[in-house]
Amino acid sequence: MKQHSTPRALLADAQASGIFQVPMQHAADIVSVAQALGFRVWALDLATLNDDAELLQALARVAEFPAWFGGNWDAAADCLNDLSWNPASGYLLSIHGSSRDLLRLQAGWTQLVDILGGASQLWKADNVPFWVLVEAPAQHLAPWPPKC
């Protein structure tokens, strides 16, 4: 098990990256470290979204999807799996919300988590950090900090 001496070392380690449940009190500090590392940082607020279509649109907006984005979940996966249009040393998506938000967006949320998990694995294979930090009480996500 690899020990990271600092949050900076942890975030820079692509092999440790993935999707994690993060306590709200740690999220801002993690985002600051990611920005200092030159990561592309995106924030997605679930509280303002009413349905799965709005979730997809919000993801496209905050992640600055290119003009060729097809407006569906497959196209969202394509965009996240090939970020050549948005190069950075790493990526971090911070997702804010409540358990009520996750229930309201349940089908889209499941789709989003699948897509983000796949993107994280692809970027990990290329040794590029791709982090997703979820402040909402989502089930089945590993807790922050990751066990490496």
C-alpha cells in the first residue's frame, strides 16, 4: 500500500484516482490543491437540477464539452474519455448535492457514475489523474482519502 505524504502527492498520483465520497469540510482544500497542480477543475451542483436531462446538460456545461457533443450519455462518455479538446495535467470533478438530489436524479446519477468510473479507469491507464469527489451521500462510493 502506497503512502502519500501530502494531499498534493495523493492528487498527483494517477493510480490512486477515481470516484470518492468526500466530507464537505475537505472538498475546498482538495480543489485548491488540484488547481495548484494545474488540473482542470469542474464543479457540478445537483441541487439546481430537476431531472436526468438537466443533469446531462449541466455536466456538458461545467466540463465545457466541445461543439460536437451529441447531447446524450454515450456522447458524454466520449467527451470524458477523450479530453484532447481540453488538455490539462489532471482533472477533478467536484459534485455537490444531497440525498434528496440523488433520489430525484436516480437514473441519470447511475449513468453518470458509470461514465465517470469508466473515464477514470481510462485516464488511469494513461497515467493522468482523473478524480471525482462526491459531497452528496452516495452509496457504494469509496470514502476519501483513498486507500492506495
